[in-house]
Amino acid sequence: MASSIASDKFYRCAGPNCGVLKRENDRWWLMWTSFANQNIPFLYLCPWDEKIAEEEGSLHVCGELCAQKLQSQFMGNVRQNQLKRL
């Protein structure tokens, strides 16, 4: 039986003060940022996908609370950087 997570791969939640390790049956999320073509920061969120999880810059997120904390950090950083430019 094939596993969705290779035995040599470990994913740890990127949520602030979390660090939980992903297990095979956990329903995790992925987040990442980009400037896309508009030259403004974007935050992306999607359900777990092994291919995206392996991409550089992907944040592995164990659930809603950690996703909300990361979103809050992102929003605060964007506003702080906007104020610095004024």
C-alpha cells in the first residue's frame, strides 16, 4: 500500500509556536506568498497537495488557528511596510 507521505519526509507546522509534525491522515493546509504580476503582496491558501508542499516557500499549516495566525502576521507585515514607505 502506497503512502501519501514518503517515509523520509517530515512536515512541521509553520504556525507561530506550533511545530506539530504532520501525520499521514492529517488534513493540513498550505500557504505561500507572491507578488504575482501586480507588484503587491498576495497570500495564498490551499488544501494539502504533496507537490505544492515540496515547493520552496510553501508553509505547512496544521489547521485553521495556525493559518489565522500566519494570515495576521502577513497582514501586519504588509501594513508595516506600507507605513515605512510613506
